Amino acid sequence: MITTKSLFTTDGLDDKSLEFLTGAIEKNNLPGFDYFEFKRAVVSLMQMKLDDATAHKSAFTTAATVGVTKEKLLETAAYYRNVVEKEREQFDKALDNQNTTKITARQEEIKRLNDQIARHKAEITRLQDEVAGYLSQIDQAEKSVNLEGEKLEKARAAFDKTHKSVVLQIDQDIENMHKFL
């Protein structure tokens, strides 16, 4: 038994695609003897080792006995070609839909994630700049604290020295008052 798939040379063809297209041809097979049956007869004769020309002529001679003309074979071959072309159109639409759902949507997700990364990087840069500003403020505040601390320490030392001197002088005056008065 010759399968529809075996009517077409399969060397290097995608098996799944060939099954799909030959399935469409079978599903849309016109009633009576036409190109589809003629093709089957030619392939059958070629399997008996007849050459191309002899197989075609023999199949046509048999078909002619049931009223098939060359014009009918050409017309129905064009019909099956159209069936295959319609399957191509449907395949292209399905492929476009798959492209939209599987590729375009993923590309949009990648773009969204890249945008989010860019926003996060900008936020990180902003935060790093803010931290650097705070560190600069801390550095200035620490210098100010140290400077003020030194000033206060100098003021304390100066006050202590002066206080000690004044107390010493008062004590001297008290001693002198006891001594001289």
C-alpha cells in the first residue's frame, strides 16, 4: 500500500511537516480519479522499475479509460497545490502567533527587566552619591568636633591657669593681710 506521504520524495524533508501537508491533501481529496490518484498510480508503476516517462504515460492511459483528460489532471494538480498553499498560510499565521507569544513577549520581558536593572543601577548610583555626601558631612563634622574640642581644651587650660593665678594672688593677698595688718 502506498501512503500519501510516500508519494513525495522525503530525502532531507521534515517528517512532521510532510505528514501535515500530505494529511491536508488526503483530507481535501476530490472524489473520482484526479491528480491525487494519478500520482499514486505513477509512483506505483515507478516502484515496478518503470522509467518516469513510461510510468506517466501508462498511468495516463489507464486514467483516460475512465474519462480523465490532461486538462483535468492539470486542473486538479493546481487544486492540490492550492490546498498546500493554504496550509502554508495557516502555518505562517500559527508561526506568527507563536512568535508573538514566545519570542516577542519574551523580548518585551527582557526589555522590561533591562529597564528595571537600569533604574536600580541609577538608584544605586544615587544612593552611593548620597552616602558619599553623608560621609563628607561626617568628615567635616568630625574635623569641626576635633577643632572645637581643641579650642575648648585650650580655653579650659587658659582658664585653669588664670584661675590658679588669681586664686594664688588672692591667697597671697589674704596671707599678706594677716601678716601686715
